[in-house]
Amino acid sequence: MTFIFSSDGRRFLGLALAIGLIVRLVIFWHTDSLGTPIADEQAYVKLATSLVNGDGFALSPGHPTSTRPPLYAFFVAAVFKIAGVDNFQAVRIAQILLGLLSAALVYFLGRQVFSAVVGRYAAGVFWLYPSLIFFNLTLLTETLFTLLLMAFVLAFVKLVREPSKSTALVCGLSLGLAALTRSVVWPLPFVLCPLLLVLLVGSFKDRLAWSALVLTGYALAVTPWAVRSTRLQGTLTIIDSMDFQHFKFGNEANTQDDRMWSGGQPPPTEKREGTDEVEDAQASAGGDESHGNPHGLGGVHITEGAKDHQALRQAVAYVVRHPGTTLRRSLIKFADFWGIEREFVAGVEWGFFSPPQWFAILASLVIGIGYVLVALFGAAGIWLAAPSERRLHIALLLPVVAITGAHTLAFAHSRYHFPLIPILILYGSALATRSEITWRRYQPALIGATIAVTVLLGIWARQIIVVDAERLRGFLHHVI
């Protein structure tokens, strides 16, 4: 063990990179006949194919859309343009390379905030993280979004430590590109830019200029798409026309406590959780509430964007009228967000993936145990291994708080916490490499860590006993 876990972390990182690559290539070799069984994958392939064929960002020729953020579809289209349409294996190889780049960013981020040793261990753990391997081999946004989010956090940290014009522009640009991949972060500049005025060191004039450059970089990335979508929808549409629909899915009269993306309808037999909650919601909502229906209330034809704004008004009205229900649901959504990762289990249960029995059981256990360990160490590390400079601690936690908060308000799923895993791994690595913790010195932090760990354990106990008990029985019945 001492050979692997050396004091500088170099051996661990080298072995982790080798093992992680081998595991990916072995699994990749067995995915040549795997198509796109998940609804999200199918939608992105349609969009990418439309782009390659010259039909624009559309799910069908002549019908441009704004229902999804564009960047991942453009990424898939770029791969298709080089390797051929429907060459899913080429996309998977490209995503393995993106995952490796993300691991490199995790290392540099760890070195900036903690130390090179923490960076090496964190990069190695992230590269071996089971769900990263899973998402590297599925045509979903997680791999690209995680890369861009880590690029933003790294630029944010560097800007706080050593402000410069170029770093400020890169910070804003990377955040804008991340928003074009997952719209959950598009409002973040409203918090980030004022926060920079407090975190940065220098005259107020300099701090204002750097904050303005961050906003400029963000605008350079987002504005062209926002102009296109706003013109198409006839109403202000920054990234996509589903943002407020997401909010409504989790805040309406018939929203189910443990299936908030379903639009208040019973779980459909033909679609399953862990595939695409947005498509599920569209299909199950039906009638005038369905995004697939071009008519709004009263049968009047309206655009996707107009329906999105209509959904916002309806959701806000419901929240105002039912504050107690909203609070209860928000707590459940928070628990859903930090629940045990179960996408692979769901895929196996419903036949989307058909691995050998031993692999299905082993992979499910490794994914669950890997997440539990990372989350527990990360939650404790946030309290017990915080960076010595408080400003860097805030920079790391901002995306955690922002993304968790957004999904707590709208609707949540364990899939959505994945881009935050690298940050938990950084804190967990910092805690694991810490020499000692003295109770008297760290008493408030130990109390906070204990509460955080207890909350997570409670969330998982509820999930296993109440929420996913039937799913676990179905999974075991399917594989045994």
C-alpha cells in the first residue's frame, strides 16, 4: 500500500491513469453494438444529425427548436462531421479524451487551492470514479459540462489569486460555454460579478473592471445563441425554452413527491426514470401542458419560448399560494439531488443495457460505493480541510451551492450532481492527506462535518428503504 500511496501522490496518479484507461477501453470494446437507448441521447443525435445535414438546430427538417442547450449537440455534430453520422464510438472516444482533460483540470485546481499532492490524488480518484466512466461512454452532456465547469472554477480561482484581464475573460467565457451545455448555470453571473467585487483584491476601479471583463467573456459566448433563440421564440430566451418548464415540473398541483419531473402523471410504462426526465415530463404532461403541443391555454398557437414563460407564471403562482408544500418538496428535491447514483441500475433494470450478470452486479456496487465514499469524504472535507484562504473556499463552493440550489427549486435527480463530484473529490483528498485534526481547534468544523455526514446518511437510508426499494427488487430480479 505504501508503494501505491506515496507521500507525493505520483505513483497513485500514474496507476490510476493506467487502470482507468484500461477499464474504459475494455468496456468501450464491448459497446460497439450499443446504440442510443436513452431518450436524451436520441434527442442529441437528432440535433447533431440535423446540423450535419444543414437543417440547423432542429429535431426535424424545417422545425428549428430551442428546447435544449446547443453546445453538446454541436460537439456531437463536429465528431459526426469528421467520423461519419451515427458514429457513436467516435463520440465515446472523444468523450474519454474530454474526461482525461477534466482530470488534468482537477489536478491544476487542486494544486492552486491546496497542494500538488492533493491535486494528484484528486485527479487520480476522479479518473477512476465509476460514474465518470459510465458518462464517458454515453451520449449525454455530463462529460462536456463537467469539463467546462471545472475550467470555469479553475479560472475563477486563478482570478481570485492573481487577477488579470485574460483570466477574467477566460473565466466568463468558460462559464458561458458551460451554460450553453447545461442551462442550470446561465444565471450565475448575477451572483458571480457582484461577488468578485468583494473577493478580488485591489482598487474598486480595478475590481469593477475585472468583473466587467468576466461579464464580457460570458456575453461573448452566450449572446449569439440568445439572439438566435429570442428571435425564433418571439420572447426572451437566453439558452433554451425549458428552463421555466423545469421549474413548473417541480412546482404544480399534481407534482409527485418522488417523481417531480413527471408533470404530475403516473410513471409511464414505456419510459423510465434515469433516462430522460425532460422527455418523460413532456410525454406525460399531455394536453395543453405538453411542450410537444404547439397550443397554449385556450388552444392559441404559441412558441416554445412563450410556453416557457407561461410555465414560469403558473409555477410562481403555485409557490406563492402553497409555501408549506413548496418547502416540503424542496427538501425532497435536495435529497433527490444528492441521492445515490442509480442511472446504470435503472438502465439495466429496464433493458437499456444488457451486460453480463456479474458485471451488472459488480458495476452497480462499485458505482454506489464509489459515490458514497466520495460524498462522505467530500462533505466532511468541506468543513475539516477547507483552504487556508477563505476566498478560495468560497470560489470552490459557489458552483456547489448554485447548482444544488437551482435543482432544489426546480426538480432534481442524482444524475445532476455529477458535475460537482470533482469538487467533492478535491475536499475529500485534502482531508485524506491531512496529518491530524485536533478536536479543540476544529470543534465547530467537526460539528458541521458530523451534521453534513448525518444528513447524507439519512438521505440514502430514505432512498433505499422508501424511494428505490421497488427498483432494487426489480434490478435484482432482472440480473439474477
